[in-house]
Amino acid sequence: MSVVPTGRKPMEAIWTRLVIEPVAGRVIRLLVPWSAATPNRVTVVAGLLALCSATAFGTGHLVVGAIVFQIRFLVDCLDGRLARIRGTATAWGGALDLIADVVGITLNYAALATYLVAADAAPPLLLSAVIASNGVYVWTLSQRKSIPGGDQHDWSREAVADTGGGGSPRARLVRFMARHGMVPTPYAVEIEACALTLAPLTVLLMPAGQTYTIAVAGLWLASVFYVVASALNVYRTWRLTSAIDLAGVGGRDPAPAGRSGEKVTPHRSR
């Protein structure tokens, strides 16, 4: 019996591996032989689902919004896997996936925050905080990734590099998580799952008068996360660009300029 390729990455986000993969692994096997299911069409479906979940959040249907948003994430995990299995990955496909992710996630944050503010469950500052912090995070991440060496940390390589069985607690943690196909640290996927799925679902459990307490807390938590993550992106960008400048190969080389004359750098996916 031939083994059907899964298209999975060696190490995935914790939420993706534990919650999404058990379903995605079955769905991808159905999509692979279906020629009409192209990666770009799957991306478009994920984008449409993001619009649906944002509409649900914005109209106060938090439970529906939370469930549809997570279905959106499931579908979003399938386009890249499908492209890797078929060997049809393209630059446009990656760009389309990035656009759908950034626009879709931002719309859902904005819609949920707008409803909670309108319902007098949160101050207007929450709407500004969640949109601004998420926007700055996306920008600083894209800038960091545009620099050589600015991609995500290669946990797989670190896990393989230390196979002696001993080492520091960090090394043991990395090896343990690698064996289970997960990166050792929670990140954006987990915060989005908390703020846009788990926290909104708590309206089913909260007592009257406190219905939206955890949903509001989830958005504040997301805002804090994006501020900290943005600061780390800026720090890493500074470290990388400083090393390039010290090597004498960066900083003043010709590059296309924007309307204000600033250097333009390419944006890559999250």
C-alpha cells in the first residue's frame, strides 16, 4: 500500500498539532485527488470564512464567530499542505495566503472588539489597542523576515544538533517537542486561538452581568502579546542589521525607493 504524503511541516505550532492536525490530516487526504481543489481556491475559501466569522462577531453572535473562525484556520492550514504534496507552490499562492491571513485576522479582531465596545463591555481603547498592536506586529514581522537570517527560528535543526540525550532543560524541551512534531513555544497561532475562539466561547458559561468578561480579557491579552512580540521583532531586526552593517554589506546598497525615498523591502508570509 502506498503512503499518501501529508504535506505537514516537521514541527508545527502547538495548537495546530494538537487540535487542527487530527482533522486536517483526514481532510487533506480527501482533497489531494480532487483536482478542482487547488491551493489558491482553498485560500479563497479560508478568506470567505474569515468574512463570515467577522460578521458573526460584529453582530454579537460570539459562539458562531468563534466556531467559524476556527474552521477558517483549519482550511487555512490546508492550502500550503496541498501545494507541497502536489509540488505546485507558487509565489502568488504564498502572497495570497498572507493577504487572506492578515486581512481576515485583523477583521475578526476589529469586529469582536467593536461589538464588545458597543455593548459597553469594554472601553473604546480596546478597539484601538487590538488593531494597532496587531498592525504593528505584522509590519515588524514582515520587516524582520525581509532581512537575511530573519526567518523563524529553526527548531528542527536545533533538535537534531543536540541528540546526546543530556543538555540543558531547554535542549531537553526542544527534543521532546520535536519528537511530537511541535515547536516548543506558543506564539501567534495560540494567541489567536485564545482571543478569537476559546475566550468568545466562554459566553456560554459566564453568569449574567459578566457574560463578556473573558472575551474582553482575551483581546487585552492579545494586545499585550502583540506589543511584546513587536518589541522582540524590532530587537532581532536591530541585531541582524547591525551584523550586516559590521560585515560591510548592508545599509547603503542601492534598492528601490518608495514615495518618501525609503528603502523598500519584500514582505513574506508569517
